[in-house]
Amino acid sequence: MTAPSERLTVCLTVNRRPVEQVVEARRSLADFLRDDLGLTGTHVGCEHGVCGACTVLVDGRSARSCLLFAAQLEGRAVTTIEGLTPAEGLSPLQESFRVCHAMQCGFCTPGMIVTATELLAQEPAPSTETIREAISGNLCMCTGYVNIVHAVEQAVAARVAGARA
Amino acid sequence: MKPAPFRYARAGSLAEAIALLAGAPGENKLLAGGQSLVPMLNMRLARPAVLVDVNGLRELIGITHTPEGGLRIGALTRHAELAASSAVIERAPLLAEAARHVGHAAIRNQGTLGGSVAHADPAAELPAALVALDARIRMTGPRGAREVAADAFFRGLLATALEPDEILTEIDIPAQPPGWGFVEIARRPGDFALAGVAAVVHVGHPLAPPSPPRAGEGEVRLVGFGVGDRPVRLTSAERLLTGAPLDAESAARAGAAAGPDCDPPSDVHGSAEYRRHLATVLAERALLQAGARVAGGPR
């Protein structure tokens, strides 16, 4: 048992890098990533789990980083949009978003890509309906949903074509 | 929107969690999946002194078969696990279906069965499913362990039989009969339902395959959600169907009878009148689903 405390040390992995840091108990994972680690690719929208902009992967599964406290992440592995981006250039999914013009202001894009990454890991060739349902928890206030769905479909098609080649 | 300062403690065992809660019951809160609690903290609708993180309590995790053919499900079971569990799909498919309707993937990965039940949002899917399934909610605290039938557990808006110093530990679900239905209307997939209905038609109903007589024979359980201050048994509709054939005509009559049992809220998403109308239509549809499953043999 840890004694109840307003500040504590947390050890976790962020984008495959070990991190050990003292945090305030009320520090959200989203604020921890952005303000303490400088990983500003994770966007903070509604701060109550509705908009999906702050979605990250925790041990490979999507999670709202505004609904987790950094203190809870002891021993866990967090992956943010930075961790899904290659050192050079773009990932195939990101490239597909670029080609399909699947972003307007770009605010929702990191959350969309993280959500789509989990979807494609679980279901390599999802139907349009499944893609729509998967991203239904991510709000795009520019309402650019059609191109986002196209981008995910395009990424699937590109992978299938790549596998055949 | 940041929560007010609080102290955080990670419980290493159920006994530790009980001791931590007992420090200041009502002021100290349990943190499980956090998908309902953390928004309330961020909006400062809740200001606990201590958050007791129970996510490490292995004794609250797991889905096991009971000798009676039912399931015992640990309170920390995540919605995504419920939806994907072969044991749940086989023995309580209504619960798996309800879990698929909760929030979005990111919410289902974190949110827990126990958390949803303890939070008791009247529009939530899982509480209604548990009432329809006649589940028993098990909890423990400084005065020992006890269990409460789901019917009696939900007491009103966000109010339950769980005392502030108690921890919800497991949920026991009897073997589910083959006749079941689950329908809801929401603005988007993953939103809380404007209204929904869960139906269970017990073995022994005139339409069910012959089986030895047993308790609950001929019983129909119909539960509405989003249509009152808690999961609402649609008893008028249930009474019309008990021991009577379930067909398109009786399902329609029962659906129409469901309206007066509902006392839904009016808000920006829909008027009380609209939600009551939805309840009648959805009750009929849930019954038709249940009837089709009974008539169709194996689900």
C-alpha cells in the first residue's frame, strides 16, 4: 500500500523510453505528456472524455489521457502520436491522411490516428461501417469525417496492395 | 478543467482498500476505470480527499463459471473484456451485447463493470442488463461481505445500496435463458442512449423448447434505461406476457403498455414524451428479438 499522497514518483515507459518523474496526484496523463515531457502531439480538447483528441495507447489499447492520472501509469507503456511517427517521414497511416487530405485544422488528427492504429491492429481490413463506428468517439469540429474514413480505407488498401506486390 | 487537489493511494489488497476507504467514508473514493469519476473530478462535481486506486487488485479481476451454469464476474472486468469474453458470450450474451454498446473503444478499454454499476447512471446499459438478468451484486466492507439483487441495488439517480465504506467485488449472473433482446437509440454509436430496453424471456415460456419446470417459468423481464431515475422494470408489459404466448401481436400490446411505467427526463437531446414513445417501440422490438431467438433454437 502507498500512503495517500498529493505528490508521488511514477515510473513508466513513454514511446519505448523509460521515464521516472515526481508528479502531483491530480496531474492528468494528458498534461503530464504535454507539459512535463513536452510531447505536445497529444491534444487536449474537452478534458472530460468526450472529444477523443487526447487519445493515446496504454499497453497497446486506446485510452483517453484526460481520464487517467499520470500516477496510475506505474509500470505501464504509453504510446503517443510521436511514438507512432517514424524518425524520418510519415507512417503509412499518416501518409494516407496526407494524401486523402484527411485533416483541415488538424486538431483531432493525433487522436484519429491513434484510434485508427488500434482499430487496424485488431482488425486489419475493417469495413467502412466499422471504421465509422471506431472513430465515432473522436470529434472533428471541421466535420471532415468523409476524408478521414477514406484515409483509413486507403491505408488498408495500400497495405493489401503492398502485401500482394 | 482540472480536479481539485486530492491524495492518491494505491491499494495492494482488498483489505487495504477497505481500510483506506474507512479513513473517511464518503470523502474517500475508489478509482477503478475512472471513465465516469474522472469527468466528475475534472468538472469539480466531486472533490474526494483521497482517491483509492483499486486497479491493482487481482482478486477483483476475472470471469469464472459457477456450478449452477451462471457466471461470477469480477468488478474490475473492463467492458472490452466483457464484450469479447467467450464465457460471457456463451452464458450471458445479453451482457456481452450491452457491453458492446457502452461508450467508445477507448472507454470500453478502461471502464469497469463494477464502476458502471456503482455509478448507476440511469441511461447506462450494464445496470439495465443486470436487472434483466436477475444478477446479484456482491460487496464487502468493514461489516463483512453481503449481496443484493440487482433489482434492489439501484435506488435512484446515481444512488445504490452500496454504502460509502463498501467495495463492490463481484457480480453473479444466473444462467441466461435463450430468449433475449437488447435495443437502444442513441444519437451516435457510443453515446448514452436516449432510451433502451433489455428483455429476457425465461425457459418454460410457451414458445420456448420443452424443459423441466423450474423457478421463473414463463417469466419475462423487461428493463428500460434512459427512461427513469434508474433501470426501470416495465412491469405492466411483463404482466401482460407472463405465461402468455409471445408473438407479434402480444409484443406490440406489451410495448404499448410500457409507456406509463417510464418517467424519463426531458433535456436538449429529447423530450420526456419522445423518450416514453421510444420505450414503447423499443420494448416491442426487444421482445421480438427475444421471441425470434427462442423460436430459432440455439442463439
